[in-house]
Amino acid sequence: MKRIRNFLSKDIEYKIIALFLAFMLWGVVIFSSRTVVVVNRFVEVVNAKEGYEYHLKPEKVRITVSTISRLAKPRFLNGIKVYIDVKDLGAGKHRKRVYVELPIELVMKVVTIEPPSVRLRVKKKRK
């Protein structure tokens, strides 16, 4: 027990520096290789009101995402969500900006959204 305590407490500042440098080197290796991935997604309608129909054109958008090569796998890319917010919209024709929600925002970055906005037609449902 005494040996372990001496090992852990002796030259602690050098051990902390070595641990920090090892962590930094690990981060450089893991996060340095980036790749660009193109994903097509259907646009979801968020905050839709009951009694209204929403028709989008186009229904799909193409998103270009820059990410770490290790995360360019379907299980991570399937978490990308594309939506428009229709809060406080009445009947008529509108143009709304497309928003992208990434599953891991620290290491994924949206490069482009094509098209950046969609046309939206809002109609009241007939009863």
C-alpha cells in the first residue's frame, strides 16, 4: 500500500503534465481527419397547428456535413434532423428557412443546405 501511495504522490506535477500531453495527442489523432458527407432528408414541420394542412416544395433537402471520419457512419448520420418552424403561420403561401439539428454538434458542422429555404402552402382543413 505504501508503494502505491509513493508512486501516486511522488513527482505528481510531471505525471499531470504527461497525462495532459497524452490526452492532447489522442485528441489530435482522433479529431484531425475530417470528411465531407452529403445527406438527403425529408423536411419535417414543427409546431404545426391542428386543423391546417402543410404542403412543402421541395419536400427533401440536401445537406453537406463536415465531420470526423470516424463519425461518417449511418448510425450517426441518421440522427440528422431537418425541419421548418411554422409557429404563428396562417393560411397562405410562405417561404421558410430550413434548420438542421445535428446529433453531435461539437464535431459535426453544416457546410451547405440545398435549398436553404422551402416554399410552404398552408391550407385550412375542410370538415
